[in-house]
Amino acid sequence: MRKEAERFADSAVMEGMVSIRAVIRAREAGINDRKIIKILFDREKAKDKARELAFLSAKAEKHGFFIERSDAAVIDEMTVGSSHGGIIALCTERTIPPVAAFPIKGSGFYVMLDGIENPHNFGYCLRSLYAAGADGVLVGPRSWFSAAGVVCRSSAGASELFEIAIGEPADAADLFHKKGYTVVAADLSREAVPVFDTEIRRPVLLVVGGEKRGIRRAVLDRCDKVVSLPYGRPFGAALSAASAATVLAFEIFRQNKGAHHDGKA
């Protein structure tokens, strides 16, 4: 397993079947262009992983990658976590388009994530947003997609299944306004109102900042609504970005449950 100091280095090594299945599914659905180059599996686990290897063998012929037997020590040296189950995939990088080229649904729910300090938290955000039905994610120029393997594992594969674009939050807000979207920011500023007292209807762009830096003033000034999460007791600490994104996304899901949003305005 890779040392702690190397945890957040660039990595396109996908660890375990959940991540590998997500890469294959995203490729087949045309969601992104990442390719698997090679699968390595622990030769000592081949018998226990017969079903997984049968699945990968069928996909290998279709997608043009090959499968190689390896040793546990070699696999551990290439990985960050210990839950890979003896199967990893060496992949190409993913192309992430700019915000200006992002396909936006007519009545969608998108999320702008900016300033998240840790790739695990970033992945946890994506996992929750995917579960809550968000249509896509936008990230700032400094994101954690270089650590794709870490993000994919912590997001349970959601990072590969999301349509994603990169750009400045202010530019994203301007673009979504032009598409008729309401832009909502989650912040602790004075103008913020409790999210549970705020109507948030599709189409909507939710902007979530990191717990340390928050959202820049230039972005807040572009938002139609600024909401906060009321606490159940006095507490001076901010929620993690992953926790805040989870609550906000599911509140938006709740308010729009049953609404028609097939991409038409």
C-alpha cells in the first residue's frame, strides 16, 4: 500500500470491483472517455474471485484491455487503500470539459463544488449528490480529479458516473442564469436563510464551498438565494462539505420529488 505522504498524488489506478464496474459502466454509457488499460489481480485470490474474473474477461474482449495475474505485494505497492480485494485497474486519464461546453438539461439539478480540501471528502460529496439525483457536477480549477482512484473509491464509483465540467464558480453561475436556472449558495453569511424555510425548485444550480474557505463574495453576489443549515443546538463549528452537501441535496430532492424533469424546461 502506498505511504501516507503519497496518498493524494496523481492516480488513475482504480481499486476494487465497485470502482472498476463504474469505469466500465460509464464508458458503455458514453459518460466519460476513461479507458481501462490493464487489470491486475492477485493470483492467490483467483479461485475466490471467479465470478469477478469471468465478468472482467467478457468486458476485456469488448473494451480492449487485458488481464494479468500478479502478486499481492505488487498490487499493495500500487494502491492507497486496503479494500481492493486483490483486483485493480490501470486506466487512462479522463477528459473533463470546460463549463462553457457542458450540456445542461432544461430542468435539471446541478451542483458546483469549490474549495474542498480533501479527495476523500470530495468523493463523499459526489456519492451523496449522485444518490440524491443530481444531474451533474461542476468543479473549480483546483479539484481532486487528478487523484481519480481515491475519489472513485470514496464516492463508490459515482465520480465516474457523473457528467462533470471544470471552471470558475462565477462563470458557472452566469452560464446557468442564462439557461434560466435559479442559483442557490450554501453559506453562513448574514443574508442566509434556513434551507428548510426556502423554496428551491428545479432548474437549480447549488453552490457548495469548502468548510474552511467557504464561497467567495463574487460568487455569492451572483446567487439568487443564500441558504444555511440550522443546527439543533448551539455549535460553533461548520459541517464538513460532504455533510452539508448531503443535507442540501436531499432537501432539494424532497422538494422536487415527483416533478417532471426529463431534460425539458
